[in-house]
Amino acid sequence: MSTASQKTTIHVGTIGATGHGKSTLTAALTSVCHDLFGSTVVALDKANSSSDNTINIHNAEYDSATRHYVHADSPSESVVKNMTTGAIQMDAAILVCSAAAEGWVPQIREHLMRARLSGVSHNVVFLNKADLVENAEITKQRELELRDLLDECGYPRDDTPIITGSAKMALEGKDDNQMGTSAVKKLVEALDSYLPAPVSATGMPFLMAIGDVSALSGRGTVVTGRVESGAIKVQQEIEIVGLRETVKTVCTGIEMSSKQVQEARTGDSCTIMLGGIKPGSIERGQVLASPDTAKAHTRFEAVLHVLSKEEGGCHNPFYDNYRPQFYFRTIDVTGVCELPEFFGVAMPGENVKLSVTLTRPVAMKEGLRFAMRDGGLTVGAGIVTKILE
């Protein structure tokens, strides 16, 4: 996509509670940016069912005056899972909260905490449905409550931009009291000015986690994902690493925004066609990598923050030989936890060192972040500190 090649690409995602207007705001952003900046609206509804868990994501792309945005919008009940599994990967989040609601709801706090644990360091807030609030003091009170919540979740209380408006009004092309198109324009300006450009990893070896696998008639096996580092070109040799034996293949084509391109770089979401690979021999959670640059492992040491109940975790401790699910990029794998002999128990709210043995080999290196889940809850967030096997 030409705009993506000329402008810095920023990956954003909407978070917030059910019914607060995330999808309406996503549609309003694409519409307003098209009218203001002439950007081509690209939208794609995606139901990804390459694994046991179905992932519903609505993707949109739009341009501001200076940047190209790739925007992921998930149903509220799927946001935490999608961030945890890496199905959506964000440089920053757009928190949508209704000014007409009775303050923030627990789901908003859960989304903010999950975003913070996923490494999302910046967000911009859109205080939606302000046109339904007759008393301006109520809107001001909602903003103060949100700033307190941002501070509690580890985000800047006073510096985080909060834009007040109505996404529905903007989508309808209205601008009563500057709550419609003007408010969405202010949101875009805040995204441009407040969100830092992502740190480039273009000079590093190519790496991309596979998010989906499918077969196209006459074109072979294709995989989708976001380039984590480096770049890939058509006819470049690569390896498929993790979960199974490492396999060599060749990139026979690259597609971005429904267009054939010759190269994909760090931060690009793309579809890659693979030569000589059958769909059944590759799966979500593996990675594509430059030859001899990535290896899969089953044992590692890590530092883990055990989430307290207040952080959205569990109120129960866990012990030696605990068997939760470990989420790396786009894969979840069962692992066995081994606590130090002198420790014995890991309490909610604590930071612990532990060793983990996975049931399947995962492509990893020191510094890789992961989430630990059990019974539908994220119970811990950690980082790999040492590869053991």
C-alpha cells in the first residue's frame, strides 16, 4: 500500500466495555480520515479458526496527515484473549468509554491492565456518547474517574489525552457542539502527536509469528501475521520454526491490504505465500524466520509477576508442578512450573523466579514476554530470562 510505504505505520486497537461504542468509533475513524485526508478505507472482517479457539477481529486501515494506522477492533469479551494470545498486537490502544454510563465498569479496568501487561505503553481515551449527557459536570466527573483509573493501571494520569465526543454523530457526518466529526478529528490529532513512533527493528533478522494458515486454490499455502523484526522479500528463503521439526521454504508472494507487494517490513501485517508447504504441515503459533536465526525450546527460566485479584488475576496461590497455559505470541502451550526449593508457593501480587517445561517446543529467546492463564483468567505475566533446553 503506497501510503504505508510513505508514512510511519502505527498499530492501534480499541479496548473498552461492551456497548460503549468501540466498533462505532472504528467506523467513524475510517470515515472521517477518508473525508479529511483522502485515505483509502480498508476494512476486513476476520474469523480466524485455524486453532481450537475462534478469534473474531475487525481490521481497518486509514491515514492521517502524517501516519498510516492499522486498527484492530475485537468484541469486548475477546479483547483480553486476543491481546494475550497475540492475535492483536498493538503499539498503542484507544480506550473507548461511555460518558453516559455509571462510571467505568470492571471490564474497562481488565482491558487496561491486560494492555499494560502486554507492553502497550501508550493509550488515548475517547469519552463517547457525550451527546447523551445533559449535564456537563457529569462528563467532567467521568473524565476524572478515568484519569484515576489510568493512574491505577500504570498509565500517565494527567498526560493521557481524553477526547470527548460522539462516534455515532461523527459516523453520520454531524458535528453538533463539535461533538461529532470535530471530536474524531481531535482524536486523530492526539494519536499523531501523543503516540511515539515504534522502535524500528528493520535491521534485525526476519521474524513473524503465524496467526492464521489457509490454502488458496492454485496458489498453495498462505499464512498471515505481523512482521516482528527484519524484512522479507519475494523469493527469499526462510524457515518454519516451533511446535514441529524446523522446515525450510521459500516466500513465493506477499500481500498487504489486498495488494501484491515485493517486500514486507517490521510492523507490517501481511499474507505470505509459501512454496512446497502443505496446509496440514504448518500451524498457527509457529514462526517464519531467516535461516539459522530462530530456535525452538521446551525449558526456560523466567521472572513472573503473579497477578493479584485486584489486577484481574486469581486470589489463590500456586505451588510446585502447577500446570497452566503459557501464551507466546500467537500460541498457547501447557507448561509445568518448578519453583525454587526455598520458595514453595507463589502468592498473588508477588514476583517469582521459576523454571518451566513446555509440552511442545516454542520459538523463543531471552527477553521474550509471555502470559500465564488458567481457567479463563490471566494469572501471571513474565519474561524469559534464560534458555535451558
